[in-house]
Amino acid sequence: MNFDKFVSSVSHNRVSRLSWAAGLSGILSICLWFNAVYAAVDSDDDGIPDSSDNCVYVSNPDQRDNVTAFILGHGDKWKTSFEPLWAPADKSTTRVYVGGTIQVSVTDYTWSSDGKKIEFTTAPKLDDEVRLVVLEDKDGRGDKCSPDLTVDFDGIPDEGDNCPLVYNPYQEDTWGTSEGDACETGSGISEIYQVWAKIYEHSNYNGIEEVIRVDDVLLAGNAIGDDAVSSIRVGPHTAVYLYTLPNYGGISEFFGNDDSDFMDNQIGHDTVSSIRMYSTAPIRATKIDAGIDFWSGNKGHVGHISTAQLQTLVSGGSGNSIILEHEYVDSVQSITVTYNGSGDYVVSTTTIVGTLDETSHFHYEGVADVATTVVVTATPTPTPTPTPLPATVVMEASENKYIVQSGDYLFKIAVLHNTSVQSLVLANNIENADLVFKGQVLILP
């Protein structure tokens, strides 16, 4: 080979290799740039980049992927069997709905021997939607992007959902009201109750029993039900009124103590339809973000316990106590909070000279009892429709005053503060005892 040609050939190949390497480097750079840009794209602005988002175009920062649902069809052809596109191997988390009504396994339907087809005892009615809902099915597609999950994305058909606008696939109904816990007012674990009564089906505290912590306008649907109460136990600092008609109507009777037999009472056996409850506790417990606050009707703010202190208290088990130094009222040296198990507590104040003063009970399930953690089953013991407890007492340390809250009336305020309606009328120059206004400041005699 000619030397000049050889040199030229080598130079050409070298340039070609350099050009190829430069081109490859450029391609790699473009790919890396593209991946970086794509990874940073967040089409639904939920904080999760598209590359990791299980529901790219619908905001779902929680990335919830717990439910799969299929509309299998309708009863237009009076079919007795439906085969879903996919049938879970584990049928324990599967629910079947027809026209919004949950079906009972074995009684209403069965799975075929190969586990792929749902067979109904009675064919669904005309136009009834047949739906399969599988809980805890993580299919990699976020619930908000899954089809047929209804308005709240929990898969339960709206007409059969006990809380149709709030995600609650397990349909928890701890209170037995047919309104799901997720939609209940005042039924959450953050609520504090300072009243309780236990009503019994029969005299001498026998038969079906039920603990009541809140007002109930109608006992029908409860564990005991309407017109079925014959005895009652009343908790500390609790005032109870029982009524023979729903919505606190008919004959009423006051109970401040236990009563083993209604035979000779005004209301009698098997006549109770509604119940109202009031707290007469000298110390009110109120939930705050940082724990629980305590207010005395006589002294004002007497202290609080933090969430961390509550957790320490409960972890010690029933009977454990914690003493908290006091810095709000001169006459109070400290407060003591004792845990009695199952969400029950006692709070008491100690005077500056070291003597026990006011004591109140309260019930709070916001801190789990590690030793006796309660697992809610699919069929919990029903309790009544909860309504908000009497409004938080707002006190001033220098004077005994009460600011009227929405829903208040003089008798209720009198019961809460161990006084009478007449005393409130005289102390506040009230012309009409049946009329008080929200925000009105009352002097407590």
C-alpha cells in the first residue's frame, strides 16, 4: 500500500471513530436529559412524578391502591351466573352487590367449582346492577384511576354505601346506625365523653344491655331497640332523661342514680324510645391538638395532658397515674390523671395545701391500649346515633361566667353547673326563661 494512502486511511478511520464516539455520547446525553425531564414531570400536580405515579392524570398523593371493582352486568336477561374478567383466588376479601344490596355468600350466591363464575340462588331483577368488589387488591393502578369505583372510589355502589361521599370500603358502622363511621358526627376516636349510662332489656340489669354515651332521638335499631328498656345504671356525673316517644317526646323521667326496675316508675317497663344525657362533672375534659385540656367550673383552666403523656399513661396499664404540676390557678397545686383501662380515665385536682379537691371521669379512645387493643370486627355491638356533646364550657378564672353556645337552653346550663333555672334567671335578670342567645354571657350563681 502507498504510504500516503496508508496514512490517509488511518487518519480517516480515526476521525470516523471519534465522530462515532461523539455521536454516541450525544445520544446518551439526550437520553439522560429526556429521562430526567420525564421523571420530573407531574401531570396531575400531586407531588408524585409521572414515572412513579400509579394514577398519572388524577391527583392522588396517597397513591392508594386498595380496591378493584367490576360491573359484571345487569339482570336484563335474568341471568343466574356472571363470569368476571378476573376472579380473585382469595375470595375472603370479595363482596358481591346486586342493585346496591350486598349479597350473602352461600345463601345468595356461590362461586363455581373452578372459582371463576358467580352463581346466584335467584336471578337478579330487571336492570339490577351486578357488581364485584375486591378489597385489598393492589393491581398497580391507583384507585382513583380504576373504573367503576363510584364517587368516593371505594367500589361500594352509591345506593348501598353507608357513606357514599367518603372513602370507606369496609363500611364500618360501629354505632349501628346504618350511617358509616366515616360520616358520623361525633363518633370518631378523637371525641371525649363524660357521661354514660347502661340500659338493660329486663329488670335487675338482665337481658340485652347497651352503653349509651350520647343523646339518641330514637332507640329503634339499637342493640336493645324501641320500647324495650326495664332498668338502668347511671355513670358518675351523669344526668339522664328517658322519654316514652321519639325525639324526646311523651312522658319523661329523670335518672341521677341506678334503677333496677321501672315497674312503678312514670315511664314503666318497655316504654322508652329516646334518651338525653347531661354532664355534671366539675372538671370538663376537652380534646385539643396537643392532647386534652381540663376546665373547672369553679376555678377555670386547671391544666392539660399532652398526647405523649397520655401514651405513657396508657402504656402503663390500668391503674397507672401521672401527676402534672399546675401553673394556671393559685388554689391548685397539681392535677392527677389516672387510667382505668378500656378508654376510661379519672382527672382530679389537688389544692395548694395538698388535699384532694375536684374529681371527674371521662372516656377517650384516642390512645390505643397496647395491653388490651380492641379489634373491631365486621359485626360490632351497635350503639346509638351520636350527636354532639354539650358545648365546651368557656370560663374566666376571675369570675364564674358561661358563654352560651349553639343549642344551649337554661335548664341544660343549670344541670351542667349544679344550679337551678331560677337562680340563673335572678343572677342575669332574664325576662324570658325559654330564651337565651348564642354568645350571651351568663353569670353562674
